[in-house]
Amino acid sequence: MVDCKDAVIKSLMRDIEESEGQYHRALQGHLDNVNGLIEFQLRRLQEREEAFQEEVGELQLRFDQERYVPMYICTYVWYNISLYINQYQSINQYLSASMPHGTRAQAGPKQHYTQTTHIFTKKNCWFR
């Protein structure tokens, strides 16, 4: 009877050793798969980071290029307004000299001049 029980115990011990071996092989395979997935994700993350940095560089370049455009536009508009003001003042002086006081309308260009000079004064330009 003791021999039979010893044989059963030995058989069960072999089964336990085999199952522990299977467990360790399965665990190692699982860990290898997880490590592979982690490496894959790190590569993807690195690629995304490089693409992001490249896009940031392109946006920075476009921003730097477009940032000076409003300055030129503001300068151009300011120059044209100055011409318009000079023309208006010349016409105003000519009309003041040639017409009796109070016969011509005072609205129009003068009102427009005050509004535009407020908008396009150097402190209000948006290109700083």
C-alpha cells in the first residue's frame, strides 16, 4: 500500500513539475509578446513625435513668414491714408480759398479721416 501511495505521489510531483514548466514557458512567451508590443508602441510614439516636431517646424516657419505680411499691409494702408489726407487737405485749402465760408459740406472725407487715423495709428497696428 505504501509503495502504491509513493508511486501516486511521485506521479503527482512529475505532473506538478511539468505544469510549472508549462506555466514558466507560457509566462515567458507572454512577457516576450508584451515586450514586443511595448517596443512597437515606443517606435510608433517616436514616429509621431518626429512628425509632430516636423509639423511644429513647418507651422513656425509659416508663422514667421506670415507675421510680417500685416506689417506691410498696415504700412501700405497707412501710406495710402496719408496720401488721401494730403489730397483732402489740398482740396480743402483750395475750396476754402475759392468758396465763401459755409457753402460746402463738411462731412464725408473728414469724418472718414478721423475714423481711419484712429484705427491705423502706429499704436493700433497689429504687427508688433
